[in-house]
Amino acid sequence: MGYATALRCRKCGQEYPLQPINLCDFCLSPLEVSYDYKAMAKGISREKLAGGPLTMWRYRDMLPVESEEVDIGTGFTPLVKADNLGRELGLDRLYIKNDCLNPTYSFKDRPVSVAITKAQEFGFDTIACASTGNLAASVAAHAAKANMKAYVFVPSDVEPGKLIGIAIYNPVLVTVDGIYDDVNRLCAKLTQKYNWGFININLRPYYAEGSKTLGYEVAEQLGWRAPDCVISPAASGLSFTRIWKGLDELSMLGLIEPVNTHMYLTQAAGSSPIVNAFQTGTLHVHPVEPNTIAKSIAIGNPADGYYALRAARQSGGGACAVTDEEIIAGMKLLAQTEGIFAEAVGGVVVSALRKLAASGLIKRNELTVALITGAGPRTQDIISDIVRPFTIQPSLESFEEVLGV
Ligand SMILES: [Zn+2]
């Protein structure tokens, strides 16, 4: 038995039963899952959690599911001490949470695993999503595992490597002539018409909860403590809010000390509506037209932008955007210091971290965790200029001549 009790409107507090709905009837604000934390606290301990499987499902009791989970082996990814990168950036206690190592190579497996488990509980035989690429791959993979039909919708300019990474799982793959925000609007209409479980629309409250496991894992892997600073990319802003919620829940349940983590969010300068709002001091996130190589997070009108903005402010954190040039430099630096080949979003995080450390906002001795959320090999084109091999004949002479040794 799970501890989820209801869906609650984040704005007006109106409660709804645990159903596949995502918006409040009264104020159209997003709904989120609420729990009986008193009962949960009685049923959960560090020891019990530590004895669970080495996947995100070790935190099953803190997720809103009743039935057996649809699991392809997601989570409990490495938290590595990044001494080389830390030296470059001037940070003595830097860790990288390497979520490239999930089954479909991005953190999206976390929210999708929860959402598709709920989709089965609700009796859907078809699931669907609007995606910039990574989510579609994850949905398609989980649908394969769960023997469900999947429709996935992506913008037509999605990277070719990502299309292959989706198509291999054999979903109905639809490319839409438009940007992500157009795809999302189309999917909202489809939700009204078809009785499908839309992972990030009518199943969104459950989907959101999966990202909390990133916060749980970081704290457990640090020896049951919250970091001083977390830096995370933001697209819709949803996962950013949930990572903070995950840390907060651990403290509420008495598993860690009160949380004083500063949450820093980062976006690409070519698609930075949340960062813009943070920097101008407004509460309103004004939509932008995305134009960046970091396509995974190129969302011009972020659904949870307001809440992500609030989390950054309330936690005493911040927001930082970086240019495409800086993104590529960040990708290379991460690979060449820590051996991690992340997608462009990883470059966003690393370059933003460099700026935040240089400006003194994140201090040298603060325990800082950088979230690297997706792997690079599906989007290699943007860094193809690095391929400069030495070409030689198969002889010792040629080797020494060409390399000058
Ligand atoms: Zn409401």
C-alpha cells in the first residue's frame, strides 16, 4: 500500500482523487500528489531504504504507486567526486550525479517509470508524450517493457541520433512540423480526444514524482545529508522543483537534517525564459522562441517555470544561462576532466557552474552537486570538429614521422 492520498492544486489547495488529471478545475493550476507523511515516516527508515534494490525503486514507498512497477533498471546512478573538474572551476567539494547511466541514457527514465506504472493502474493500453527527444525514447522503451502501445511526438528538427534512439523501441513515432511548444499544444488537444495516458499531460502529477528520486539518491549517496548547492538544468522547470521537494521530504521524514540546499537552475541563453525572469526579478516567466543547440531543454514556454523560479529564490539559489559556445566548451571540459560524455545540457550545467563559482555565488568549500542528466552519443554532430586523428601508414617509420616522436 502506498502513502499517496490525493491530488492537490498547487495554487488554491483544492483536492482531487488520484486520477489521470493534471489541472485544477477552478484555477487551472497544476495538481501535485499529496501524501500521508505521518504514516510514511513510521514505515520508512534509512536501514529499510538501504536494503532495497539498487534502482530508483528502493524509494517505492515514497512514490505514488500501488501496483508492481514497470522497471527497466533505472536509477541509483553513480555520484562521483569530481576532483579534476572541481580544480578547473575552483570548487573543492564538487560531485557529479551521472544520470547519463540510466537505461535510455537520460534522467527521464525516472519520471517515466512512475508515470507508466500509473498508466497501467489506470487501465490505459496506450501511452503517449510530447518530447524534445529524450522523453520519447524513455516512453517508448518503457512501453516495450510493459507491452503497451506508444505514440510519441517530437519536433521535426530533432537530432537524427535521437530519432534512432527512439525508433529502436518501435513506438508510433510522429515528427511535428514546429517547435516543442507546438508539439505540446497539439498533444493537449489529442488528450481531449483520445483515451491515452499522456505521460507529461494527464499523468503529469505522477510523472513529476519520479524526479524526486534524484534528490533522494544524492542525499543517501552523500551519507544521508543534503548538499549545500545543487545545480540542475531546467526545461519545463518540473524536475528542478521535484529534486528540491525530494530533499525536503527526506528531512520531513526525519531521514536527514533540515535542508538548507541552494538550488541553482541553468538554461541555454537561446532558450532561457526562467533565467530571464530570475534576473529581472519578476514572478512572470515570459515565453521565448528557443534557438539553441541544447535542444533537450529548448522549451520556450515552461509549464512549471513559475514554480522553478520560486524554488530557486526560496532556496537562496540562483539562475544562470550560457551561450552555445560555452555549452560546447562545457561538454568538452566535462569529458576531458571526468571522462563523462554528456549531451549539450551537460555542457550547460558545467559552464554555468564555472560562472557561478567565478562570481563567488557558489563558494569553494560548499558541497556542490552538479546534475548531468543525459548522455552525449546521440547528439554527436555539434562537436564533430573535435575529430582530428593522425593518419599514418602501418609502419613504425610512418608513425614516428607523422607524430614527430
Ligand atoms: Zn486550484
